[in-house]
Amino acid sequence: MRIGVLKHGMSYLLYQMLCGIKHLHSAGIIHRDLKPSNIVVKSDCTLKILDFGLARTAGTSFMMTPYVVTRYYRAPEVILGMGYKENVDIWSVGCIMGEMVRHKILFPGRDYIDQWNKVIEQLGTPCPEFMKKLQPTVRNYVENRPKYAGLTFPKLFPDSLFPADSEHNKLKASQARDLLSKMLVIDPAKRISVDDALQHPYINVWYDPAEVEAPPPQIYDKQLDEREHTIEEWKELIYKEVMNSEEKTKNGVVKGQPSPSAQVQQ
């Protein structure tokens, strides 16, 4: 993804990104590796999310692994070895948005420890309520780090980093900062959801129910993600899925729904 977008284009790109994430989350899937190199933008400003190699269904045993998300875009709950949910992707979107504004990586940590330090230096040391959620050894380390008050979002993202004007009166620096302040929240329990982000004033100027509200996801065997498979087994599963998809397309039938001919007969 090219970071230098034109004027209010950032708002529209974020809207598309959030739409894509909402569709994933609605299907019970967490991307887990959102970063600029996994976002493609065409010349007409159409955005696509790529690389689902680390995507998993919510609730699988894979969810607790820390080996997700390129370090710079890892949410605090991943860095600290906590459990995480869908809004782990929202932190990554916040990091991408901040990078689009600053034209540089927000938290360029060299390792896990430095990554955490980069986060709290800018956002501040989290409150005791959050510390209680950490494992004892992690909590002991975090509590013994230097305390930081953090910077205000106007300091982190001053007006000078934003376009001077916009055709939409809601697309202002203050609105962009407000959205960033709700995405870049250390405590995931207090972080904005994808639904609320889509309704945020900086984003909802583009809101189209036809784009945001996806059709119900098809029935999917989530145990496929929870079982280990050999390469040959994965090849067979993928082949069957492709053939099944082609058959449904040819017949115009979606699995679990009646065919057009059946509907006419009714």
C-alpha cells in the first residue's frame, strides 16, 4: 500500500479496510497479520486485503499463539501473551492509519521488550486495572518498567500532518485523531469495535449498507482449523473446496439454500 494518499483518500481507504475486516469477523475469522504490505490499493482507490496465511477462526486453539502479526503492528495483548479477540485487528488498523498520517512506523520495536517500550512511551503506562489481567511474571516485569504519562493525541498527530481542507466537513484532523485514540487503546476491553469504527464520524461519510452488511456466511466446519493436516491432506481439502465452489457456481446454488427451480416449484 502506498502511504502517500491524496487528501481525504485516507478516510475512504480506512472505510474499505474496516468493511473487509467486518466481513471477516462476521464469519468468525480474525486476520491476525494486517500491515501495509498486506493492503493493496488500485489506481481507482479500491482497496483489497491480502495474505490470509495467519488468519484463524475465532475460538480455535491457534488463537493464543504470540507468533502473529508483524511486530510493529502487534497489539499489546499479543506482546504481553494475553488472550485476544477480533479487535486485535483493530489495533493493527490503528497502526496503519497512524503510519499513513506520520509517513513512518508508529512503534518500530527491535524486539518484544523494545516494542512494548515504544508503545507505552507514546500512549502511557496502562492503569492498574489492566495490569491485573497479566500473568504474574509478565505483570512483575511491566510494573517494574519506568512509568510514562504518554503524549496527547494532538501531540502525537498534530494538525500539520493532515490535509488543510476536505470536501467533507467531517473529515478533519480532530475527527481522525479521535478515531486513532479509540483504535490505539492498550486495553482491548476499551478498544473500539469494527462496527463502532464504521459508524465513527471520520468514516461513516462513506457508509453504504450494501457494502457493510455482508450476506450470512455459509456453514463452515471450524474444526478444519483446529486439526493438524499433512500437505497432501491440505491439497485434497483445497481441491474439494474448489470443485464444490465451481459446482455451486455452475448450478447457481448456494449450499444450504434452495435452488431457483425449487423456489419456483414452491
